[in-house]
Amino acid sequence: MIPSSDGTGLKRKISKGIEAFSYDAPMAEKLKFIKYKKNYAANYYPYLGITDEMNYTPDIDTLIIGSDEVFNCVQNNTNVGFCPELFGQGTKAKKIISYAASFGNTTIEKLQKYRVADKVSGWLGDFNAISVRDENSSVIVEQLIGKKPELNLDPVLMYEFIEECNAIPKNVTETDYMILYGYSGRFTAAECKKIREFADKKHLRVFCIGGVQNCCDRFLDCNPFEVIAYFQHAAYVVTDTFHGTILSVITHAQFTAVVRSAGYGNSEKLTDLLRRLGLTQKILDSLDNLEFQLTESIDYAATDKIIHEERSHTEMYLREQLG
């Protein structure tokens, strides 16, 4: 999403920068995080082929919308929100489909509460085919347009990164670390205290990815392929994000996932993901169980089998829709 031109985007960046200084982390790591945020677009948009040139309503055969929270249209983040374009409106495409789209923490009740259910229903009705990635999104689509959508796993799980991606470094220079992956400040002081106690007990440093936390020893500013390498070689991973969980799975990491219902919750998508992968036991319901959750062995053979089957399902869906 392109930041608004009225200064809101700049104000948000300044606010995030000021917020970073409040965390109990080394000053050098706070400054590294601020630099990471400042240079994020310039460093990482090129991986996606995104340039400064606008490409409004091009003439295309098929528009594929997704993945991630493209349908999450009822939220208080000023950078995103009720955007008709994310439902395919205004396109010149001859065909509109979605792949692994998600309503995030938008629910049917919220759409009705804010009186936008009818409008979203009309937009969804314009799709030639709809694929979502979680049960909450499936329920919304079915209730709004009376059709059950395809259910596909997130595309990050659909590619064999570890075996096929040569851009991933074989090793990292660091050892004896665990990863804490989440947006800045999402882990509370109490949570960070428990994580610090565990890290100290295991003689590990806490490396933060995505944001700075109160128990951060080092913030990692690295490209997406290096992130995967750090996950591969981490002793443990604690995350409260959807894709932090996915990266843990594809690297067979010892991990646990914090599911949140309050505030900007993640329970709709994260609980569903872990259920579909047969990993609900990795949900961290209490920080008192942190050590057990992180050290308990994981049967990744069973999970890999599920992922392999879902890859075939995804290929069939896309081949059918793309002809």
C-alpha cells in the first residue's frame, strides 16, 4: 500500500521511530531498526519488481489478488483499510481471481457492524473464482455470496525454498542465538522477561527480526533469503506472526507461536494455519510453558506430507483458472 500524500505516512514513520527508543534494547540496535524501516522500500521492493512508476489499471487477461490480508478491510491502521481496488474494482482485467486471500481479523460480524457487508458482497460477486487461506475468510465469503471458496495454503509454503532456492546462504556467521520475530513492541514486558530468562538459561542471545523488543540483544537487518538462513540455524524461535510461523515450519525450527485475540489479533489466521498443519500443540497458551513448548520435539514428517498434498491442490486450482 502506498503511503498517503497528506503526510500521514511521514507522521507514522516518525511515530514508529520515537516508539523504538522506548524499548529496553541496546541503542545501536534501536538505530539499526530505524535505519531498516527508513530504507525498507528501497532495499526490498525491487525483489518484487515494484518501481516508482505507477501502473494503473493495465490491460491484462487475468488479475490475481492475494495473498495475505488483502481482504482485511475493517481495521484502524491508516495505511490500509477499505480499499475497493483490493477487491478487484476498477480493473480492466478480463478475469478476476484470488489466491490464498485473507480477511485477517475482519469477521462477518465486523462487516455487518460497520455496514459494509453488502458492498463487500457485491465486490466478491464480481470474482470469477475465489481462493482464501483460512476458515474465517471462507465463512465470510460463503455467507456473503453463498459460494464456498477454495481453501489454499499461503504461497510461502507452496515453494520448496530450502531445496530449490540458491539465494539462501548456506550458513550464518552467528551461533548460540534464538529468534524473536514480531512487530516492534508486540511482545509485552512480562513476555520479554520470560523469554530473557529462557535465553539466559540456555546461554543464548535474543536476535529480533521484524521489530525491536524489550529483550533484544541484536536486531537483524537482512534480506529475505538471509532471514530464512537465520531461521534455519536458530536454536529456537518465538513468534506471534503468521509468516514467522511459516518460516519456522519451512526451516523445521524448534518454535512456538503466541496467538493473540486482544488488540490487533491474529487468532483467526494463526490458529487456522497451525490446525491445518497439524501443529496446534505449538500454540503458546501461557509464558509459564515457554521452555516446554520450545524444547518439545516436532513431527515435521507429518507436516511436510500435508504441505506436499496442498501444493498439488494449489497447482490444480491455478492451472484450472489460468488455462
